[in-house]
Amino acid sequence: MYIGLGMLVLGSVINLIGAIGIYRFRNFYLRLHAATVSAIGGTFYPLVGLALVAFSLVELGEWRFFMGGSLLVSAFLLLMLSPAGSHALARATYKASVSKPEPIIADHLAEDRGG
């Protein structure tokens, strides 16, 4: 139970760091990175922590397994789908030429297009 509560606090700290990063970073790609870190770390850890708390609550009876299992499935889906979503956002922004990353060290997408 205390490990689950600790994971809730850890998720809050990660969300705070991500919010500061979104506010302080200078371009879209860095802000997208901060948003993705806070979405993954700031949501994954609290969901797993809540699952641990739900598994430890005997008062819930058989519902604790349903609640804990659904929280773990939600955490797993978030862990798998958030990076794909942020990658799609970054790629669409780059292809639309809305914002270019600075400085560009290696541009593999331009190399693939022959540029």
C-alpha cells in the first residue's frame, strides 16, 4: 500500500517537472518531449500505484482484482501508445514545415526525400 502511495507522489513530481519543461523549453519539439515524459511517467506510475493500492484493499472484495487489473491494462496501453502519438505529432509538424528543430545535426527525413 505504501509503495502505491509513493508511486502516486512520484507521478505528481514527474507531472510537475513536465509542466515546468513545457513552460521553459523554447521550441515545439522540446515541449513535445516534456509533454510526452509527463504523460507517460506522470500517468503510468500513478496508475500502477493505484493498482497496488486496489489490490491491497481487502474491503473491496472481489472488485479489487477487477479494479487493479483494469488499472494495469490502462497503464500498459498508455505506455505503448503515448510514444507513438508523440512521434506522429512530431513527424506531421516536420512534414508540414510548421516548425524546424534547431540545431539540425542530422536530417534523415530530408535524406530519404533526396534533399
